[in-house]
Amino acid sequence: MILALARTHFPSLPAAGCWPLPNGLDFLRAASWHRRAMAESDETLLQPITYLVLRDAQGRAWSYARSGGDARLRGRCSVGVGGHVDAGDACHDAQGRLDPAATLRRALLREVLEELGVQADALTDLRLLAAVYEGHSAVGRVHLGLLYSAQWIAAQAPAPRPGEALNALGFVPLANVATDPRYELWSQLAAVHLLTKAAHCPVPTSIS
């Protein structure tokens, strides 16, 4: 089972875009659990997807090419590590309600462990930045990305775990990602958002 939300909670989604979430993740309190096979073809639902951009000290984004998984994305390049929110990721507050921030954080760290084989201590400055969406494709219309950013501080560069259908491309300048058609649209939208943000707040070159 995966987390999904009725599209009616987002009546004015852009054709494609990346934008800050003015009220954080409160909208996810209305989400519920659905069978993934059904949700993937139901355009009345949006599946929240954690989408983490790992950056090095120079602000470059770690990227990879997909060699398997969802056939709709196979062969594309990406800078997003993450995926669906599973029922096992659920965290609840003192009133027994779903805690969206804690739930997504758990889902994101689970995906990082599954895909890269590393724990949270490989990351610092993990933060939620924006939502990302594109309605041009069948896969895009049923997913809503939650864009996170973190700095990679492990000694070794990220590397997919054996068996994962990902081929590492290393750290790439965001400007390259934003203009390279090999990258999926979410990655390009995320890169533009991060570049715009960096123009107002430069990425530090060291960690204190």
C-alpha cells in the first residue's frame, strides 16, 4: 500500500512546475493508503514521491541513468533519489494522526538506504524545498514530487547498491541538468529551482 491524495486538493496544478509549499506538508493529512497497481492508472489520485537531490560541496547534483524499473522512465537520467511512501513508513502524532513530515522523512531515508546502501549520517542539511509536477505524461499526471535537498558528506561518492537498476553518472553541475534533454523533466525543473535559490543564497563550500 502507498500513500495517495485526491487530486481535488490541487485543483490548479501547472502543466509543469516546481514551487515552494506555503503551508508545508499539512495537505498530506488528507491522504490515505491505496494499492499501488490501482493508483498508478487512476488520474483522480496523486501519489506523493520523495525526490532527494544529493549535492556535493560545490553544489553539484549526483545523477544517474535508469536501466530498469518503471518502463515509462527507463533510459532517462535523473538527480532524484527516492520514491513512493509505503504504509510501513507511517509515523503518527500524539493524537494518532498521520505525521506527514516524519512519515516522508522515514520514507526518504528508507529509499536512500535501499538504493545507495547508506544511512542518514551520510547526509547533512536535509530539507524540504518545494513540490514538483508535470502533467505532460501518464507517469507525471499521477505523481506529485516533494523536492528535498541534502549535502553528501560520506567519504565515498554515492553508488547504487548491487541489483539496483541505476547507473551512476557522478556529480553534475545543475546548469547542465537544467538544459540536458536526457534528464527527466522533474530533474530539470528541480535544477532550475535550485539554481534560482542559489542565486539568492549561495551554497557553502565547507561544512562547519
